[in-house]
Amino acid sequence: MAAIPGGADHAHDHDHHQPSGIMRWVTTTNHKDIGSMYLWFSFAMFLVGGVMALVIRAELFQPGLQVVDPDRFNQMTTLHGLIMVFGAIMPAFVGFANWMIPLMIGASDMAFARMNNWSFWLLPPAAILLTSSLLVPGGAAASGWTLYPPLTVQMGIGMDMAIFAVHILGISSIMGSINIVTTLLNMRAPGMTLMKMPLFCWTWLITAYLVIAVMPVLAGAVTMILTDRHFGTSFFNAAGGGDPVLYQHIFWFFGHPEVYIIAIPAFGVVSQVIPAFSRKPLFGYASMVYATSSIAILSFIVWAHHMYTVGMPVAGQLYFMFATMLIAIPTGVKVFNWVATMWRGSLSFETPMLFSIGFLFLFTLGGFSGLVLSMTAVDIQLHDSYYVVAHFHYVMVAGALFSAYAGAYYWLPKWTGHMYDEKLGKLHFWLSIVFFNMTFFVQHFLGLAGMPRRIPDYSLQFAEFNMISSIGAFGFGLSQLVFLIVVLKCIKGGEKASAKPWDGAEGLEWTVPSPAPHHTFETPPVFK
């Protein structure tokens, strides 16, 4: 795929009339500024959610109650999940989308620039609602991130704050997604057909449709909880004729596509990085597009595999088991294509490539443990055990976080104009992958041995693996500070980055100088 800039004139790039200081960030409609704010916000929330994870692991370091009481422990597990999913991972990939989609398709900005500003500035109030709920009487929501009734119908004001936070975060996501769909469908450079878009754009187009489809479902579910709590309805209250299992159906109709809302943009990032460092075009571009679309469609028909233990009919269990197994096919296509891209490529192993290979290895492991859980008979044994915790952290942390790091290191030179410190980047990768596996791999054994999740205390037989997991968690948490140092060093200075610092990279984003000027592609480039 060749890209030729259409004589874009950046001579007046610094002549952009805009407020300075704090008002620049409050009022900005520039996609690069908003992308940066999303990325900083998500990293801040990642640290907040990470501290909560460390409180959980400190409590589980040894049997007995040492650090927090059981109620506070449950609040920590709930907020950790909500903050990591809605506050850290999703905004991180929206940040990538804001920064890179206009640059990749040769657009001057996002389609709805003011709405873009709004969709970001809805996030801080939601974050404040979630975190400050720890301080209100009764504490924060303590029902797990799934917010299952009847617990959620009984809790204090912290639950209401969580519901409003979820509403606000959902509105922000929908606004961001509408913007991304409109931008991708209407603002591509002349000559860039849909099947010539970079794969990162394709994955975001599919993700944005998923968000628009399922976020209202979550909003409906939590609104029904709210009316059960305050307005006398009994949607989920068995005492009033309602059914708590109804909530689970509604929640997981949102919840399973949500897994792919997180994973699919990660696929897009890795699909940009692996070809660049293999110095080959992506193998099977069209099949990647179709596989990603298939995963998105299949994600709507597998929700009840999270609910095998609620007592559904055997026919239902079989249907959801086989439907879930089907997802392994398009996922296998993607893994095959990434490996085939590397096959006989001229590989080099800079930090973005290391994180991409780490993603590939760990995400595949998480996929395999997911296949194990898709089998009804096995899942009923492992339901709500630490095996499930290990599985979804291999999918979420390895799938999303490692890919996000790959993207951040890959595009940092374009964002800052400086090369990052390669030694520190590699140190960050090796510390992360060692401590990640130390934290979560042993949790498979804990689950297989029967340790339930979301408990602050446990039997002596689980002590050794919990100790290893907690040491790994603290190592993993501390090693993320290396990334902060790398980014701050890169912003401050360092070796100047050329317009195209990676010789295997392709695409319009590498035709503009580094750092990318404040305004780009005011004249649409020619793409062929």
C-alpha cells in the first residue's frame, strides 16, 4: 500500500489561534490534544485501579484479615473492575483513535470536533463519582463490576453514584463512537476505499458499532436497578415478582460484546506494529477484516456462557457452548495471520514489537483458557473460581494493556518528536511480562484447586500460590512506573525523531513531520 502526501503545507502550523494554559485543554477541539488528554486520563485511572488491585493482593498475601475489612475488600474488587474497564482501557483506545485515525485516513480532524471535546470532559466527573463513593456512608458499590442484584438493590448511596458514573461513561463512549464512525465513513482521503483503510481504522469502525449497539443495553439495565432501588419497581426483586437472573441476561448481552470492545482495537494496534517490524505487508488483510467482523457478530450470541450455573435448560447450555467455541475460528484466523506476517520477515525487536509478541503469546493463552471455560461441564466446576480471574486477566491485561503499550511506544516518536529510551522500554517489557505471569499464571492453579474469587480470606492450602501472586502483582505495579519515566523523558527531549522513524512502517501518518503539527491535512492528501 503506497501513500503519497498531497503537498500538505505545514508552513503555518504554528499559526494556530487558540487559548493557552488550562483553557487550551478545556476548550480544545483538536483531535491530537483530545487524544493526549484521553491517554493521560486513562493512565491516571490505570494507576488508581492498579492501587486498588494492590490493596486486594496485599490482603490476599496470606490467610486471615490484615489490611482491609471484608466490606472494603468487596468495594475494592468492584471499583477495580469498573475503573479498569471503563476508566482505563476503553479511554486508552479512544485516545489512540483520536490521535491516529485522522492522521491515518488523511483527515484534518474528527467529524464532530466539539462533541469530541464533550465526550472527553464527561469522563472526569464520572471518575470523581466512582472514586469519591468510597467516602460516603456505607462505602462504594460492593457487588463486583457486574453489579448483580439483589446486592445492588440493597446497597447505600455509593451504588447510586456508581450507576450515574456508568451512565456518564456510557454517554461518553457513544458520543466518541458516533464521531469515529462518521469520521471513517466520510472523511477518508481521495483514493482510500474502505478496503484500503489501515486495519487499525477497520477495527475501530467495527468497535464503534459495537459500542453504539450495546452501551444503551447496559444503561437500561442499571436504570432498572435504579428504579428498583428508589421507585418501587421489581424488575430484579424476587420478593416483588421480579427475577435477578433477568439482570444477568441483560448485563451479559452487553458484557460479552464489551470484551471485544476492548480487544478489537487492540487487534488493530498489533496489526499495525507487527508488519512494520516484520518489514512485510500484513498477511491476509481482507481475511483480517472479515474475521474481526465475524468476532463482533458472534459476540452478540454467546452471552449466557457467563451464566451456565443459573439453571438454564441443557439445550440452552449446549447452544451457548457451541456458539462460544465458534469464536475460536475467526480468532484463530487472526493469530495465524499475525504469525504468517512474521514468517520470513526481516524481524527486529524494538519495544513495540516485543509488546506485540507478548500480546500474541499471552492473548492466545487467555484464548485457550477461554475455550476450556466454554465447555459447560468444566465451567460449572470452575465458575466463580480463580481460574476465571486468571483467564480474563490474560485476555484483558495481555490483550488490551500489552497492545496499548505496543501502540504507545510505536507512535510516541510521532506524538512527541523524540525517540524514547529503548533500553528503558525493553526493561519495561521484560519486567511486565515476568511479573504478569507471576501474578496471574498461578491463579489457574488456585482456581483448579477450588479457591473462589472475591473473598478476602482463604484456607491455608492456597497460601503459597497467593503469596507468589501478590509478590508478582507488586512487581507488575511498580514496573509500570518505568513506562511513566520513559514517556516523561521522551516528552522532555532526546534523539530527534524523523517523520518515519520505523523503516517498515506504512501509512499517511508517517508522511507528516514528527511531532505531528497541530493542524495536518488541511488539504486532503492523494492516496493510492
